[in-house]
Amino acid sequence: MPIQITKLDSTQADFKKSLDTLLAFEAGTDDAIERAVAGILADVKARGDAAVLEYTNRFDRIPDGGAAGMAAFDIPESELQAALAAIPAAQREALQVAAQRIRVFHERQKQELQGFTYTEPDGTMLGQKITPLDRVGIYVPGGKAAYPSSVLMNAIPAHVAGVEEIIMVVPTPDGVKNQMVLAAAAIAGVTRVITIGGAQAVGALAHGTETIQPVDKIVGPGNAYVAAAKRRVFGIVGIDMIAGPSEILIICDGSTDPDWVAMDLFSQAEHDELAQAILLCPDADYIARVEASINKLLPTMPRHETIRTSLTDRGALVKVRDMDEACAIANSIAAEHLEISAENPQQWADKIRHAGAMFLGRFSSESLGDYCCGPNHVLPTSRTARFSSPLGVYDFQKRSSVIMVSEAGAQTLGKVAAELAYGEGLQAHARSAELRLKTPQ
């Protein structure tokens, strides 16, 4: 049966309203999930390891019922290396190539994030010092799906930033460990792997327990319970972002094989039913060819039902006036992944202000960025690319201002500070500055 994908035309009077309706998505909160997560976090904070053990046994069905205690959840380095050696050679080589490319990109990124100082004529020195976080937690999903690529994308920037302790938590329902995930941890520089998950893992990382030291920041995707837990512990620790459904927006001038574009739309639609895949193109005939490709290729996809639901509910094929208008609409959408599949894509990329990641040219499929190009695949979703950025080395660093005022500088700055402090009614601030003047006020 042909897929019923939404078709829009930017010349229609109700176009903006129709597009806004299509884009509308709020992470929202489920009261039952919020109550459950609040209880779990409070319990972990109060009872530590005992609560983590209890919830992990309840939700992940630990084979021995947790009789071995928390120590059984730690995976030693020797087991990580054994997993790396045991996986098929092709998988091992792919992980290593991807890791190297990700590392090279983030090392270059680090070079652009250096501290600085400068000295003013009176001898006052000002600057900024950049230092890594001490300890971070990386959440890696387990259960229905395993994502070794997420291990690489989260751990390698932390390692490059200079974080000394990288603690990875990953649920292992029924005690089943994914060997590629463990192999990725061995390659990425993870310092500790603990087989716990869910809100209890987030609580343990945020508050600490008898056997787990609290971290400074928690990164990585998870289910609704993990997302709710990350929201609740923000402020106690830092978090990367609250991820929404996957998104792809393709701007195409009609020069790319329509099968390629259809499959690129599928690449995000297959994530889940809430994922969003949209095509913007000024050529109506080409849009029809892409729609034909979608209907031709969909039955060949193992996840065809998920793709069908995603494209039917949240996908769209959009006819625009021209490529300039496509870029304007793309800036409004601020998509997680933006493909510009066109001749001379750079001219259109120059017009883009808001996108999590841009893939330029017909050979730059979004799927390559998910795994091995090098830039991070942890990206802002739900239009948050308007104000946030991909995960990077900078997420695992913090900046400290450096201020060393000279005696001469104190004479000038002290008068300015005192005047402003008195204006704010903060007399101690003013006097603190005035006491350093050669002629006290």
C-alpha cells in the first residue's frame, strides 16, 4: 500500500501553519514516570548501593538476584580487552577506524579551545584558564538496542579533553553483555564500566554511593526514565542535553538519485515512530520521483513498519519556490541533521545559521556522520540547534577567569568599582575596593 506522506507547498496560504503543526513536538512529561523517577532518585540518595542493587535486580533481572553485590556489576579492563579481541576482525577494524577519526577531529577541536592571558599597560593581567572536568558519567543504552558508536562519540571527547575518570554505565538485562559495546569502551579510554542502568544509574552517578563516586557531568542518551532522571539531577551535576526524536532535513536541487534521498530519509525514520524526515525541493517532478522511490524501497526495509509510521505521522515532502527559500525554511526548522544534496552545496550552506550538523554534497549521507566521519553525532534536536551545539571537547571542560590586578590598576579600577557598588547599595564591596587606594576614600 502506498505510503501516505504529507505533501506541502510553500505557496499555499496555510503553509506556515501546516509546517508548524508538523514540527510540533514537546518532550513533555509523563506524571507516572516523573513520580517513579523522583522516588528512585530519592531512594538512591538515601540508601546508596542497596537501592541501586534492588532496582537493578528488579528491572534488569540479574541472574543471581544480586547476591554477589555491587562488585559484580563492575567489568574489569581484562574483560573489555577480551571483548575487543573476540569480536569479528571486520567489526574491530571498523571500531578502530571510527575511533581514530573521532579522536583526530576532537583533538583538532581542543586546539581551538586554548586559554589566554593579556597584560594591560598598568601591569594588570587578565585571562581565561581552561581545565577538564575531574569525573564524568556516560550513559549507554542497553536492552533492545546497543550503540557502540555512542560509546565512542561520548567517551573520546571526554578523553581528549583530559578527563581523568570516565565512568560508563550500561544496563545488561538478564545479564547479557553486548561485546561490541565493551570493545568500544576498551578503545575509547573508558576507565570504569558498571552494568547498571535506568534512573538508579543516573542517581548513583549524580549523588554517589558507597562504591560509586559522584561525577561532575552525565552525558549520553536513554529512555524516558533516564531523560527524566537527567532533568532532575541537573544542577547537582551537569548534563549534555535532553534528546528528542531523531531528525533529518534534506535540501535537494533535484540532481541526486531519488533512491539515495529516499534511503537517507529512511535512515532517521527507522529510529522510531516519532522520528522526523523532511525533504525540501523546488522541483515538483523530482519530489514525485522521490515519493516513488520511497514506495519502491520501503518493503525492502526490515524496519518498514517503523519507517512507515514515522513518515506518515511526521514526515513531509515540501515543494519550495527556490533553493533560497529552502534555506530560509531550514533555518526555521533548525534540524538535528541537515543534508544539502545539490550542485555546489557550499553556496547554500553559507545561508544556513541553524543546524546540528550539515552534510554537504550528494555523497555526504547522514549515516556516515553517525559512525565514522569524525564530528560528534550527539546533536541538538527539537529545534534546539537555534541555541545549542553538538557534543564536543568543550562539554568536558570548564573555564575559569584569571584576574591579577596590579597596584596601579587597583587605583583606577577601585574608584570605578566603588562608584558602582555604592550605586547598588553594597557598601562592603565599595570599601573593599577603596581600602586599596593609595589615598583611602
